[in-house]
Amino acid sequence: MTAPAPPARAGLEGVVATSSGICYLDGERGVLAYAGHDIHDLAEHATFEEVCHLLWHKRLPTRTELGDLQSQLAGARALDEPLLRLVRLLPPGDAMDALRTLASALAHYDPDAGDASPQARYRTAVRLTAQLGSVVAAWGRVAAGRRPVDPDPTLGHAANFLLMLTGERPTAVAARAFDIALILHADHELNASTFAARVTAATLSDIHSAVAAGVGALKGPLHGGANAAVMKMLQEIGEDADDQRVERVIRDMLARKVKVPGFGHRVYRTEDPRATHLRRMSRELGERAGRTRWYEMSRRIEAVMREERQINANVDFYSASTYTLLGIPVELFTPVFAVSRVAGWTAHVLEQYANNRLIRPRAEYDGPRYPQTFVPLAGR
Ligand SMILES: CC(C)(COP(=O)(O)OP(=O)(O)OC[C@H]1O[C@@H](n2cnc3c(N)ncnc32)[C@H](O)[C@@H]1OP(=O)(O)O)[C@@H](O)C(=O)NCCC(=O)NCCS
């Protein structure tokens, strides 16, 4: 049986739903820029903390502003003991389910909760960005039967996350690679989770509710869940598989009309500009570790997808091998996406509050003909 076609007006494809000064996206030319700054410049020269400032204030920070932001993030990273207890209390299971609960739980320990002033909301945005990394790392440790690790205020956001997850100070190369991954994932205009967050904020609900909505939307395999699906696919093919087997598996998926995770995009008609950097990092980290097979397999898959369908890799494809080489377990890939995207979600939510209008579209009705005759229960 073939799947029913989606309704004629599904997907809001090409619909411009709001104005925003945060992210510029040109899918035809493959351009992504945050507040006017090209993603390639940011990936090469900026840090995640500078990008957070850029998204929240729409300009890069001065040295003093960056120092202030780094201190605010460092001061907010440690989790209150009740939160760590909650992390331990959650049953084992899907990490995104845990993150959805924990993002919501953070509201109960936020001293600015309930204060709708722009200053309080900004402090919450910074705090949430600092803490989402901490809860993901703590959950990852506890799920692996280990004790959570305290943050180190002398380290940046990327290095801190790797320290809190692995228990070891990362090398400069690993910390920088993860920093770039955070930069690349920080925002992407009105993607599904950001739209969900903005819709929630537009009812004048609080930031934690908006971020929890974002986490829920990100969980799906058509959005943030794709990076984990890529790694599972690579693992199923097997690190020791030869090129013929790699090609066979992909051609077989295409013949069965199964979507190959990590390929295709609603907006880009060129290569996803983020994939360019992740491909390079996957290769470099693989070469340093003497473990290049995931990268080589990924290149093969990319070639088959180009040859068969002219479809390009998206941000998720090379994130998978990059994260694996950074020691991040596959079940944390999608939560790690959220660790970065929370900067974009909060930037959009603050922008929404600053000039709010309830988001409430209409639907084209295609249900049973109106009016129907009401038959009382006894007569049905
Ligand atoms: C991202 C995605 C949801 C975009 O979907 P969309 O804009 O609705 O595009 P469509 O699904 O309509 O795809 C258009 C065509 O390309 C094909 N296609 C798109 N992505 C594909 C993929 N990953 N593998 C195989 N074929 C794909 C579709 O089958 C369709 O072909 P058809 O016209 O012959 O039916 C889709 O590409 C996808 O599911 N990708 C895999 C999941 C993924 O990596 N998500 C992360 C995105 S950052």
C-alpha cells in the first residue's frame, strides 16, 4: 500500500511567516549568515560564545562584552542539586525525552522565572544556553553509570561540554572542532523547532515553555533526529564494510524509496554550507585518530546520492562521524544539536517578545460536508 499524499496545503513550503533579523538563508546560492555574518567566516574565526552574542544582539561583541558573557555562562553552568537528583531519577530511555523534561524542569530553578522584563528574559536566555549543555552531559554520564562532572569556569562552552561528558579535558583540536559544530548548528531561520518555539512565545508563554516546545520538535527524525539515524545507518553497514557493500545498501534504500538520513533539505538547492565544514572536520579528526573509515564510507554514500538522485548532504550527515570521533555517544547526538540550537531558539523568542503578535494561521477545511444532521446517540 502506498502512503496517502499529504494534503494540498501541507508543510508551509515557501511561506514567509514572519520578519526576522537573526538568520539570512539563501537556498538557491547556499548562503547561511547570522545577523549578516557569513557562516564560513564564523566557522573559521569566531567562537560559540561570540555567535551567541551575535544572535541575541545582532552584532559581534567587543572584548569586554565577550568577557562579561563568558562569565555569565560560566556562572550559570553548575546545576542545582535537585536537578542532578532529577537527572538520576529519570528512567533509562530516549535522551531527547529526558532533555524535554529537564529543559522544562530548569524553569523551577530559574531566579528570573515569572519576570517578563526584557532584562530578566535575556538573563534566562543566557542561563538556559549555559545549562542545557550541563543537563545533557549530566544525563549522558548518569545513563552510562557514571557520576556527573562539575564544569570548569576556565574553559569555554565547547570544551566544558566535552569535559562534563567525558570526564577528561579535551585536546585543543577536539575543543575547537566541537566549538565549530556548535557554531554551525546555532541557528537556521524558521526551521521546525524554532518555529515551534516562536509560536509558543507568541502566546506570551515563558522561555522555558518555548524551549521545551523546540526540543519536542527537534526530536523528530525529519529534523534533529537525522544525525543519530545517520550514525545508526553507518554502524549497520559496518566500519569494515567494503565500498561495494556501502553502495549496495544505499542503492537498495533508494530503490525501496527509503529516505537516506543526512540528505536533502527543504531550503537548500546547493550543498548545505554547514556540511562543508563538518566534512572537513570528519576527515581531520579521523586522520588524527587513525580512524578514517567512517569518513571514507560517508564520501562513498555522498557520491552515490549525487549520482542517483542529485541530492546533497545536509548538516546532519558529517555531524554523525564528527561526533563519534569526539567521543559523543550516538544517543546524545540530537540532544547535542539542542545544546547549540538553544542559542537560536532563545534569540528568536526574544525577538518575538520584542515585537509580538499571536501566531494563528488558518486551515483550508476539507472535512465532512457542512452542515451534517445531528443524530442523537440513541439513534446512531
Ligand atoms: C529534509 C527533508 C525532510 C526535506 O523534505 P522535503 O522538503 O519535504 O523534500 P521531499 O521529501 O519532498 O523530497 C523531494 C524529493 O527528493 C527525494 N529525497 C529527499 N530527501 C531524500 C533522502 N534523504 N533520500 C532519498 N530521497 C530523498 C524525495 O523522495 C523526493 O523525491 P520524489 O519527488 O521523487 O518523491 C527530506 O530531504 C528528508 O527526509 N531527509 C532525510 C532526513 C534528514 O536528513 N533530515 C535533516 C534535515 S536538516
